[in-house]
Amino acid sequence: MMSGMGIETSAVIKGEAMMSLIDSHVHLDHILAGQSGRIDWLRAHHCAVVSWAWCREPESVKDLRDYLGQKQRTIHALHRQGLSCCYLAGIHPRNITHDLTAEAVVDLVAPHLEDPLCRGIGEIGLEYGSARETEILAAHLSLAADVRAAGKKIGIHTPRGNKVAVTETLLAFLATVPEIKPLSVIDHCSATTLPPVLAGGYRAGITLSPIKTDWRTLPVLTERHGKDLDRIMCNTDSGTRFYEDLVTASREARIEPHAARQIFHDNAALFFGMK
């Protein structure tokens, strides 16, 4: 259930017929546009969501501005309708348009930090590790002081392709801006990239889907990284495609109940300020 300035979810209790979950990375606007029935599915499964930003084929800064405005309106509308939801605002590395400048990034993103339902900046990061992507990532991170002052967070993307190398490039760049470490979650971590992300002191997101991380590997990962479970949160990255893997994984008996509460609910609730 939700209150006016925040989002409330009940505690996860492993083994009950219905558990409260937080899918810490979806694209709720695309779910609504293409599979609107899934909104009721999320409610029925007591699943709150954090909706990250990704625009479909933008051609200009105007397209990006229009997209972020529409996303904001969508989240507010669904929030009023009783869905536990909030959002991040940012320019995805696959959304970098020809006319996007560092100044435009700040102009597009900064106003959203004043919105109580905006939990910070995202989805930002690297897709190929290019200089252009790094420039736009740096522009987002120039807002770190504002993000911290507003009590908000940063959601960082890693790609499917060339994952290890791009993640290494990303971590090397982030090391130059250490002040963002406590504010950030690095997402789409795999079995191979989870160790360096955790070793770097960051929070890590694991995307459970057939095309990213198979949920059946999660018990092994939770056992292997038991000392760092307070910095791991799970999601599905559902958008144009919808995945039920988070709900399925939450019922996995091989995951110890306390670990389940952490990775499926508590860590995301604490990090994103979801009461």
C-alpha cells in the first residue's frame, strides 16, 4: 500500500502463499503500453516496482524530454490507481541522440529529482564503452551532489554483449568518481560480473530472465556471496517483454528465508526509500 510521499510494502515472509516483492528494475511505461494486463498481475502478486528510463528510438533531445515527461505522468497515474511504483529518470546509453550534450543531460534530468516519486537517476551507464557514452555518463554523474542532497540514488546499466570487458571499463571510470559509490546500484550483473562489482563496494542488481540470468542459478549465487547479500537486489527488466522470473525465484526453497527477504524485498526497499 502507498502513502502520499512514499511507497509502503509489507514485509516478505518466506513460505507464505503471497509474499511482498520489489522488482527493482522494470520499464513500467512499456509494460502498460504493450501488456496492460500485467499491471493487475503485479498487484495480485504484491509486487512493487522501480521503473527505469528507456526510450524507444529517440531521434532528438526533444524526443527524450517528451519521453521523460510522459514516463513521469504514467508513474503518477499508476501510483494513484494503487500500484506501488516509483521511477528513475536518465538517458540510457542506447538513447544517446546526435544533439545530446552534457548541458542537455542536466537540463533533462535535474527537474525530476524534485519529484517525490522519482527515486533518482537511471538508466545510465555504458553499452559499448565508447568515449561518447562515457561523456554522457559523466554528465549524469555531475548531478551526484544533488542526488545525495535529495536522498536519491543512481541506477547503472551494464550490457549483455562483451559484458566482462564493458563492466571492467565501467568500474574503472566509476573509480574516478568515488563519491557516487554509496548512491549507486550496478545492474544486470551476471555470475562473472557480480564478483568485481561487489568487490568494488557497489550494490549489485541481478536481472532474472531467460536472456540474462537464469533464476535457477540464484541459490548458488546467494550461497557464494552470502557475506554480501545486503548489497544484492533482484529484478526482471520487464518492459516490451514481461518476465515472471522474480516471482518464480522467490518461491525457490533452496534460498534461505533471510536471504530471500533481503534480495527480493528489503535491500531494494531500503536503497530506494520504499517504506
